Amino acid sequence: MERDNARRTGPALERMQQFLVWLVPAVETFPRSRKFLLGDRIQSTALDVVERLIEATYSRSRRHALMAANLGIEKLRILFRLATELKALDRRRYEFAARSLDEVGRLVGGWIKTDRGRQEGADAGPA
């Protein structure tokens, strides 16, 4: 089933969706004092990334959505680092989040390169 979803939506979107399934319960473990500001910001930023990946999946002009998703991933990296420094997130969960975000970032970066190559080929036109 997971492979079928990745085929339909793309690997970056599928991995980000899996990350969200892990993220929502993880934020519930944040201390109350950190949950509503930092936890909500992390969740909303992650949802923004998913929305940008959906836009990229279903549109012909992907560049803007992919660049926005890439920026969102970078924001998440910084927010997770902050959550760890403030002791809202333990080291083990931080490491999982960092590895997951690195994976999604590599997938998005590859998608950007592939899309750029297609655009350049289309701009060149017939020889």
C-alpha cells in the first residue's frame, strides 16, 4: 500500500505524510508551556510543507511550490533544534526528526533538479 501511495503522490509527499503521522503524537508530549507556541508552529509548518508538495504534485509549474516546501523543511530543522534546546523534545526524537527531514529534503532537492532539467529541455524546443 505504501508503495502504491508513493507512486501516485511521489516519494517526497509520501515521506512527509509519514513524518506527520509521527509528529502529531510527538508534539503531544511537549511540556504544556512549549506545546501551544512551539508545538503548534512546528505542526503548522509541517502541514504547510505537505500542502506545497501537494501543489507541486498536481501542477505543471512546480518550481515555486518546491522552493516553498524546501524553505519550510529548513524552518522545521531550526524549530526542532530549538525544541530540543528548550528540552521540549528528547535527543532520540530530535535525531529521528532530523533524519526524516534530511530524507525529505533530499527528495525535494532531487525533484527540483529533475524539474529544472525538464524545464530547460522544454525551453530549448526542437532542434
